[in-house]
Amino acid sequence: MARLTRLLPRLAPVMLPLWLAACSTNPVTGDRQFTALMPPEQEAAIGAQQHPEMLKEFGGRYEDAKLQAYVDRLGQQLAARTEVPGTRYTFTVLDSPIVNAFALPGGYVYVSRGLMALANSEAELAGVVGHEIGHVTARHSADRYGRGVLAQGGALLAGILLGQQAGQVAQSGAQVALAGFSRSQELQADNLGIRYMTAAGYDPREMAGFLSSMGRHAQLEALLAGQPGRADQFSYLQTHPPTGDRAERATAAAAQMGGANLLVRQSEYMQAIDGMIYGDSAQNGFVRGRVFAHPGMDFRFEVPDGFRLLNSDQAVIGLGPEGSQIVYSQGQADGAYSAADYIANAWAKGVQLGELRSLTIGGLPAATAVTQLSGQSGPAFARLVAISAGTAGRYHRFLLSSPPALASRLDPGFLDTANSFRRLTAAEKAGLKPYRIKVVQVKQGERVADFVARMPLKDHADERFRVLNNIPPGTEPRPGVWVKTIVEG
């Protein structure tokens, strides 16, 4: 502390020039920004460093060369219309069913196949990609980083003077750069996206339409998760301003842009995504009703009636009555010599357990125990089940929880779920195929119910189809338009 106290007076005369030097005017937005602490070359370095991590975190690159080339052509076309057309951009389609899009410093722009499944025209996708390009040209990451450093009273400079390594500084810069944008930055990126898509010839009104579609999709996801009314928790829009507000602003901005003979390119877009995987891919396993099956890892299990399965990269979650849950995940053995030892001394170390016992599930060593958890709604009953993954040095894990009043009724079903865990048969493996988008043209007299009846997805199928194709409730598709249906294979 004494050393820091002596250092502060010496930092003070350095901080004012640092503040002044860091502040500059962005030629794209006209805003005063704090970007000098992250020059363009550092933005490019951060993007290149984080790109492999983003691929790993968000499902990897979707292996469809034609679709990747399609998105890259669109992105480069938009980037050429920006105020800084010399910036190098990398556009990537992520193999993720989550509706998502984001940008890293240095021109790395990502859209998920889940987002592409929701879009209904090239102009809608252009609005999304243009928005992410807007974050890059506005240098929002660099500005946020500079403000963060200065708000800490020159912590970065102090760190350098105190002898921190450059690698630690770079890591700090990456962490700040990858944090969420502010509301004003998101709205500014909307306006820039409208500017770029219009300059490229696309109808900017499509951007407002897609924002509305994303809002309806979030509502559907909340409904499927058994949490209606909490749509803000079920899409990447939870880090953005409210969809309705953004759609209204986008509509107003688009009206000001004007223009005639603007492009929508609905049929071209539909042909580009025809055959694209919809929902789960083989690398993350498949939810089929109450069954989860993973062909690559060779296992399956089934949850009881009344539970809905949701799949993610890290876990499979079964949502049941009154907040009960079944969570499947995996964990490292951490030196455990048995499944019971793993539960007691690794997974639930320090937790008071009851009824700890060994058993065999699917021919594999396993163990189970019960405990009480504390949650937002109060205490909860929990059953833990660990199943050895064999020579992989890992354990399959089930955490099954419910309100204490439901424990005696639900616990037998919990155990049935764990005991249903087994290897897949050859026939089951062969029969597991992803859902895919099949694009068809609406014929005279065809109604939503006709398409829904042919889809393998039955749960809230009508609303799924309508959200997927932006067809409002109570209306029917027009003959001749292209719509997306879901098929298996």
C-alpha cells in the first residue's frame, strides 16, 4: 500500500495526457471515443486470438461450404459499402441451433445456423450481418475497453509501471472487448446496419421485420421451456434493447433511407438454406420426445411423462412439474476410484449426503445418493447419480431435483430415468438423423395445418411453423411463396 501511495502522485501527471490522447472522433459515427488504448492492430490481434475459442464455445464452424460461401459473399458485399472498406472481415456460420450473432474486434463476424433458420430473406440476413459490421466500424469494443481502463483510474498503466507482464494486459483487453455492448451501442449498430444494407441495395424494412421475428421466437422458446412470460431469458436479445423498441426505431430509420427497387431476395435465400440442419446436430446428440440419444457417445436415456427435454452444449435439462428438473452432464473422475467415491469426494465434496450406495446401470458401475439443496424458491430434494464412462476417466451424471413435497412421488421416476441409461443398438444408431429444413412453395389451397401435419415436431408445432416462417396467428401463407418445413433425414 505504501508503494502504491508513493506511486499515485507520479501517475497523476501521466493520466491527464493519457485521457486526452485516448479520446478521438470516430469518422464513422462522429462520436468522441476512447479508442487509443486499443489501436486497430490490437483489435485485429484480439479477434485472431479469440476466433478459435469462439468456434469451440459456439458449436464450431458449420460444415457446409456452399452456405459458408453464401454468407461470406453477402458479408463482403456489405463490408465494401462501409466507411472503411479496407478492413479485412471473416464471416462464419456457427453450427449452433441457438439464434445468435455477434462480432469480435478486428472484423470477425458470426451468425448461427439457428439464426439463419429463423430468417426468411437475404435482406433480413443482411440486416443482421450489417448490424454486426456496425459494431466493428463503430469500434465499440475499443471504446468500451478504453472507458473501462480510464474508469479504473489508469489500472492498466499502473499495472505496467508495477511490472505486470504484457500477456496479462492482453488478456485483460480481450476480456473487456468480449463483454456486452451498451444499449446506445446496439441502437447505433442497428442504424449502421440499415445504412450498409441500403447502400448494398437491400430493403431496410426487412431488418425491422426480422427483429419482430426474433421477439416471437424468444416467446416460443420461453413457452417450450415452461416459462411463458420470460422471453428475455431465451435468446441473445437478452443482452440487447427490447425487440419492440428496436423494431420501431429500425422502421423509422428505414423510412428515412427511402429508395426504390430495393432487394429482398426471398427465393434466393430459401434455396441457400434448403437442407440445412435444424435443431440438434449429431455432435450434441438428439432430443426425440422424452428420449435423449447421442450416437457419437453411444448412449441414450428417457425422462418420465411430464418432463420436457432441452439440449445444450454443456448439459441436457429435463423440465418437469413445479420446478422439478433432471440435469444430465459429464464430469472428470478427479482421481475417484469408484462411482460412490466420485459422488462423495469429487462431485458433491463437502455436501451432506444420505443413502449413498453403489449399483449397476446399463452394465456400468454406478452410485447414487440424496441430499437437500437450497434454491431461490427454498429447499429442494435432490438425487445424484453417477455412472462410470469406462476408460474415458469421466462420469455420466444425473442431478434430479424437486420441491420436497414432490420428492416421494417423483423420486421413483428419477431412478427410472437413471436406470434407462444404456448403450444404443446398431439399429438405433442408424435411425438417428438430424432434422433439416426443407423449402417448398405453397400451392393453391394449402394451409398452415397441412404443413404442420407433415412435420416430425409435434409439440407446439403450429406456433413453431408460424414463427419459423413469420406467419402471424390467424393468417395463412400466400400461394407461390416459399416456406420452411422440417423433415428428418
